[in-house]
Amino acid sequence: MIRKLFIISINVLVLALFWANYKEQQSNSESEKIEQWAKNNQIKVDKSTKAQKFTIDFDEKEWNLLKQKLSLTRFFTSLKDVPSFDFGFDPDYARELVEYWGNKFDWKSQVEYLNSYPQFRISINDTIIHYVYYTTNPTAEKRINILLLDGWPGAFFGFYKAIDFMEKNYKDICFDIVVPSIPGFGYSNPLEKVVDPFDTTLIFDALARFVFGENSQYFVHGEDWGSLISTFLAKLYPERVGGIHITMPPLTSFFDFNSLLYAFAGQFFPNSILTEQEIKFGFKFSLSELASLIIKKTGYFHIQATKPDSIGAGMSDSPFGLLAYVLEKYSFGSFGLNAVGKKDGGLEKFKRDDLLTIITYYWMTNCISSSMRLYRNTFYTLEKGWPRIVLNMKKISAKVPVAVQVFQHEVSFVPFKVLKNKYLNLSMYNLVENGGHFSNFENPEKISNNFIEFINLAL
């Protein structure tokens, strides 16, 4: 029986490899065609358009309503015979955070913090885009344009510590910084149409041209969905993007001949496809590991990629549900399975006010459903075919330097040997201990230093 299964799996793999190889060759032949399409179809931004200055208001009525809902929370009994966070967010710890949120958390002071940097809103391609625009050390001679991109469930203010660090520690450089909110996230709302990462890429390039200048070069740092959008920017606009720095190389771009071959090899000879440092960090890349990622570690992805509005209905009306669902992602994303067995899921490493600012931001903007739709939109629009499907297979041109900085507890992992075949100018590859998926939230200094080192190398 086992022998039959092995033979079947080999046959399936061989067919998959031939198909993937065919698709990769097809993708390579259309590379120039895609870049030309991007030039012909870039979103035109009217320079006479003025972005509206935007300030976040403290809505006392909504804040009081939130506190009322928190006071009426219906908790449930925790299990005594399973480790904390093994079934999800620990109910007893959730009760503790809910009580703190309703009685001690000062949202008004956090609103003042969120307004620390200038913010704007503009309509691009009939889509409202909210963004931060700030210039550090404006008198410095060296000037660099950068785009900072987050993902779910992150927020624009997750980059504030990095901006502050760059301004104080790199006084010889003037950074023109744009931090946009993905359509459907926060104040990039309301959003009443399907917008996927491909659409977002076109919009963010238009925003960059609007702010920096039509033919200005810019560098991009991306995390989570921001990593995928960064790679799309590099593929579509290699003449304009000076380089990309990402923390989670997207798996969606790696279902090709080489990655399948490496995943198969990793199943039987795991260390043969990894570097010494990757082995030391405990990383794995195999067919079973990919299956584990899909089945055991990222069940939320499947829910949000199929029926985001169903689960969004509960979280849009229950702050307790919103807190438990979102902060469970911060626990797993930051500590992986090491969070299991800890009453707080490791979250006490962070300041409670920082965590609750993220949750309150999603609550006050009522964007949890619209932000989760990004997952569904991604698969929904793949049905449109070209150029989306081909773009996923397209390699990043040698014209665009790429830096990858992966933290030890990142949710997904793609090894260096696979990356170098996809990013033809992979100029930096760095593995970092004591960190996870929400890299700027946890390690703004390490991210900033590595990003700036990469930019200086690329210039």
C-alpha cells in the first residue's frame, strides 16, 4: 500500500513538474510583454489634484459605545486539560485584556499618537487612499524616496517607530517617506468594489509618482501583503523601483519547477536544500511542511479567502471577538508554536496599549471585514487570467536589487536556494533571531538598519 502511494505521488509530482516548467517558460517569454503592458496601463494621476489633509478625530460617542459593549461581554469557560492557546486565544487571558481595554486603556491619547505624522487622503482610480507622508532631515544633501508597506492585521502607525529611528540615526539622509493604507484598511475606506494586490500595486505606484515625481526612483519595504505588493512593483516597474526589501517572500510566486523540486527534495533530504544558518534556525521546506502550513498553521487564511464577510459580521459587532481573533494572529505570528502553553501566548512581551491601539483602530474604522476581503479578492480576481496569473510566475529582473530579511518565527518560509532562482539580483539575505511576522512592530531598529544598508548598497 505504501509502495503504491509512493509511486502515485511520484507520478503526480512528475506531471506537476512538467506543467510548472511549461508555465515558467511561458511566463519568461511574456516578461517583456507584461512590462510593456504596465507602461501602457499605468494609472494617470492629475498633478493638479490636491491630496486632502487628514486628521484622526477622537469620537467620544463611538468610544463610549465601545466601552459599553465591552462591559456587556459574554465570556465562556476555558478548558483545563489543554495547553493555553492550543485551541486559539486563551479565554481567561482575553477576559483580562477586555477588562483593561474598557477600564484603563486611554484611546484619546493614542489618537494623538496616531496623528504624530502628517496624513492625507486622495482618490486614485476611484479608490480612496489614506497615507502618511513625512520627510526626515530635509536639509540633508542625500535624498531617498521610500515606500513602506504593511499587511494584515497591521496598520500604518506600525512604522512610526521606524520613522523616528531613521530620522534620529541617519541625519545625513533625507528620507521622503510614504506609508499608504491598503484599500479597505483603516482610513482607505469606504471600499465598495473588489480590489486585489495587483490593483493595489497599480494604485501605489500612481501614489508614488504623485508624491515623489513622475519619473522618480523609489525603494520599497514590504511585510506580509506588503511583501507581495513589493514584488509586483518590482516586476511591473523595474525602471522606477530602485530595490525592494521584504520580510516574507510570498509563496504564491513559488509554485514553479524549482520550488516544487526543492520541496520534494526537502521531503526526503531536508538539509540538502538549506543553508547552514537556515538549518540552525530550524527552518524547513518540504511538501509536508507546506501542507502543515496550510492545514495546521493558517486556517484563518482559508476562511478569509472564501467567506470573509461571514466571520467579519461577528467581529464587526463584538469587540471581544475582534480582540481574540486578531491578537491570536499576533501571538502565533510573533512566537509560532512556542506560544502554545503560555497563558498570555507570549503577548506580554509587548505593551498592552500598543496591542489595544491596533484593535481599537480596526474597531473604530469598522474595517475588519473590508481588510479581510483582500484574501478573497486575491483568488476571486485570479479568474481574470492574464496578466495576474503570469505575473505570479514572473521572475524579478536583475535590474531590481532584492533584499530578504526573515525573522525566526516568520509564518511561512522559502529557502535561499529557491529565492535566488526567482530574484535574479538577490543582493542581501539575512536571517534574524528573536522575531517573527510583525517585524516592524517587534524590531523597528533591525528592520531600518538592514533596509538602509540595502539601499546604500543598491545606489
